[in-house]
Amino acid sequence: MSLKNTPVYPSLMALWMLAAVWGCRYDERKMPLDEPETPELAEFELPLLWADMALYITQTTPANSPTFASRAFGYFGLTMYESVVKGYENKLSIAGQLNQMLPLPEPNKGELYDWTLSLNAAQAYIIKNIYQQTSDENKMKIDSLEKSMEVILSKREPDNEVVTRSITFGRRIAAQIFEWSKSDGGHRGYLKNFDAGMTQKSGRGYWRPPFFAQTISRLPLHPQWGENRTFLKANSDWKIPAFLSYDSDTNSEYYREFHAVYESNLKLTQEQKEIAMWWNDDPGDTFTPPGHSYNLVSIVLKEKKPDLITAAEAYARAGLSVADAFIVCWKMKYHYFTERPSTYVFENIDDEWEPFWPDPPFPAFPSGHATQAAAVATALADLFGEEIHFTDDTHAGRKRDKLRNVEYKVRRFTSFWEVAEETAYSRFLGGIHSRYDNAVGLKEGMKVGNHINDLKWNMQTD
């Protein structure tokens, strides 16, 4: 079987089945005569498989949140890139360009490495350690994928010393990145999703927990997340943009912003409902909004079929983008602590109105969806180009939402920025963000993405 020429790319289930076969038959002292045929992987497929695993672990690990998941994807993507970049003379490590990060291990000069084996070992290590709280069953899935790929990839390399050296290097890279991660402020953040000791702002215009909400918690999610260390120094000292002052006057801009949300929600078309549902990415049911962005890389890789380093760089750019975008966004959210449309509409327009989508448990301004989507769009467009045609099938196959009578229909795009704009728009349609929240989120997210682009990814040539 050759995966390289197969139009349908390997799913996690198929790989786990393969892992089970190898797990039963593999013996470190010798290989059996009747071993299964070894698949041939295209270069981009190994990163793709590990991205699928990262998304699966994100979705199936309890007490997850968009904030913690965004951080995780930052470390996953960075580790993927750094585990292979030393094998490419025209590419540069970005480790020395990151915020308070010490130099990473260097490969031995003059010795050979198999960079696929390095990536394989590094991804297994970083995912298991970032998601320490995941189930034993999930950890076994990670181990099985690592071992099956190790066996498959090792068969191409006759020198056992190269195999061992490559695996060791990947684990060393991942181990040092994980140690660095412990000091960023978000380590084991799932243990403190909601801070009962936080003093919440009170008064008109401030966020209050709604009755129609995504969670039962009456506390806001990760109020200190904006104080975490960003991956890039350029994203650490953020200039907070202006927000509209509270005003109940029907002629005020503040009133018009919330009235527009209310008015739109009263007459949503079926397509608008589909857009709102496609991008909701409820952490309780999906691999979260940053996971959706990370998965867009996988979708594009299947179209582009790039080499190993380009695939790894794409995941690194997306991961760093969502991670820093959430820190920047949370800094802004808790600076203003602004209310959601549901609160304002209830008090000033219609006390029986409920938004199409339930409120998430944190302040509104600016939109987290818009901020992270704009950051990713900006960073990926720099790598793949402004114009790109692809179909987002992230939620294809999900059961129809019976409560809202909405099917999950795939979305087609011609640019990454089109994705960002629709992601932001979905939150307006959902009734949980104003247009102002979205506009500022897109603008600020673009800044994060441009900072990612400003990193020196390539060796300069004359």
C-alpha cells in the first residue's frame, strides 16, 4: 500500500490500526518474516498525522479551554519546526528570536540525521507533556503512533546509529522546549480555569455572567492569561486599543453597535445560521477555535503537498499565531472587562431576547475568534500566498444541530483573509459580539501575524 499516491489521506483510526499490528509484531531484536507491507509516506504526511493526533488529544481531554489549547498548539508547532530545521541549509531556527528562550540543542557536526525520526519523537514527547492531564488511553494512542511511525521510518535507514541519534535529538529538542514552557504562566492552566478569588468589575457596561451561557461557571475564564509570556517579544508589550464608552442613549454609537447585533439575530437566514454554527467550535464538542485554525494548515497541506520543512513551518506559524493572539486578546479583554450584547440588550432593548449562540464565559472586547483568525491568516498568507483555494471540511459529518435546525456544511474560500473575516462575522451572527469587537480583533490579530512574519525563517542570500 502506498499512501503517497492515495487521494484519501490516512486517518488516525487507520494509523492506530497499523500501530496495533506493529505493536503485536515488533520485536526490538529482529523483524518477523511476515511483517505487514510498509506504507510510503509523502513528506508532508508525517506532520499531518501528528497534527491530527494533537487535535484529537485536544478534543478528548476534559477541562480544556480555547486559551490552554492555543498555548498547546504554539508549543506543538514550534517543536515540529525546530526538530527538523537543522536539516535544511536555507532555513533558520527561530529559537534565538523568541521571548526569553535559551538556545536549543545542536546536531553533531558531520553526523547524519533522519529528520522524520526526529520530528516523530519530538511530537510524541511534547504532546504527552503539554497534555499531562489527558487520559491513559490517549497517552497510549500517542505511544502507538510514535512506535508505528518509528518502525516505518527506521526501515528506510540501514544505520541504527543514525536512527538512535535522530530520535534522541528530537526528544532533546522537545524536552528543552517543554522546560521553557513551564515558566510562561500557562503551565497546567487547566487547574485554574476559573479564579474564584478574582475581584470582578461591577457597574454598567461591565461583563456579567449571563443566564444563557456555554458553561455553568459564573466566573470568567483565565482572567490572568493576558499576563502570560508571549512567544514573541514584539507581542508582549501591547498597546491597548480604544473601546467605546458605555451609553444607553439610542443615538449613541454604543447603542447602535448592540442594536445591530439584536436586529441581525431576529432575522438570520439559514446560511447565516450555518456560518454561525460552523465557527462556534465549542470546546466541549470540538478541538476549540485555535484547533480549527491549526486544522486549516492540514487542509492546505493536502492541497499543496509541500516538503517536510514547509509543512513544519506552516504548523509553527499557525501555532505561534494562535498562542500569542490569545494572550494579546485576553490582555485587552480583561483591561476593559466589557459586557456581551445579551446584557446590554436585556437592559436597554428587549428583556426577552437570547442570542443565537450562548455566551462564552469571559468578557467581550475584542473578539477572540477574530483576533486569532486574523493572526493565522496573516502568517499563512505570507507562506502560501494571498490567493489560495481550499475547502474547509473541519466539521463535515457532524450531526445536525436539532435545537437550531442547522446542518454543518463545508465552507469554500479563496484566501486566508476571507476565512478570518467569516470567522469574525460568525460571532456577530451568533449574537455574542458587536461589529466593533470584530473589527478591532481583526486589526489587532493582523499585527500579531505580521510579527510572526517578521521572524527570520530563511537564510538570507545575496
